[in-house]
Amino acid sequence: MTKAEDLIREYIREGHMMQLASLSGKQPWICTLYYVADDELNLYWASLPTRRHSQEIAAHSSVAVAIPVQFQQGKKVIGLQIEAKATQLTGADIAPAAQLYAERFGRDATWVDDIARGKTEHRMYRCTPELIVLFDEQHFPHNTRIEWRP
């Protein structure tokens, strides 16, 4: 692994909030979500299927994600921008993603079971990165924009 890949993995693993951009026709939409990642860098979140971003994902799976890493005034900027495909999870894919999310955000086994069995209005979603751009003024001051494909 390269230093950039190591940092990308670390930043995604340590993060918990992302901005997700979806699209309807020619009109983009952005929202802020809590997320958790697996070892393959898939991002998972829980959301209502009635939310605008959920409806747009159902119609068009291409999305973009921004994860701010270091953004305090006076510090060097670090962030991730991601091109990805997103989908609502179904069947056997739901429980493992819900378990990851539950462990990260303090949900209990009942919550996981309810999500997996469709007993709640919330659904689990997955974002699979196709291109990740690392913008890192701290570690790469002379080449702040590094592209990586997982």
C-alpha cells in the first residue's frame, strides 16, 4: 500500500460523518449522514426511503461523497471526495451492515434485528467507491490532490 492509500483507509475508518450528493435530472442534492465503513471501504448508513437522497438513489445510483477530515481554521485542509454507486441493501446484505452501524453508533441487537427484518421504516444503504480523491495539504503539500481507485 502507498502512503496515500494508507491515509485514505485511516481517514474513512476514523470518520463518522459524510456529505452525500445525489441527482434528480439536472438538479443535484446534498445531505449530511452518519456512516460506518467496512474493510473494503464501502460506506453504510441508515435512512428513510422517503428521504430525497434515498429516492434519488433508487432512481439513479451514481453519487458523490465528501468526507471532511481536518477543517479547523488555521490548520492544513484534509478531505476526501468520492465518486461512487449507492444502493439500498436487501436480503442477507442488511444484517452485517446494520451490525457495523450499530457497533459504531451504540445501537442494540433489537435495532439490528428490526432493520434486518424490515420492522422499522429505516433502511440500510451502501455506497461503493469507484474513485477516491485525497486532498491533503498536511502530508502532501506539493501534490495536494491524489486520485486512488479501490
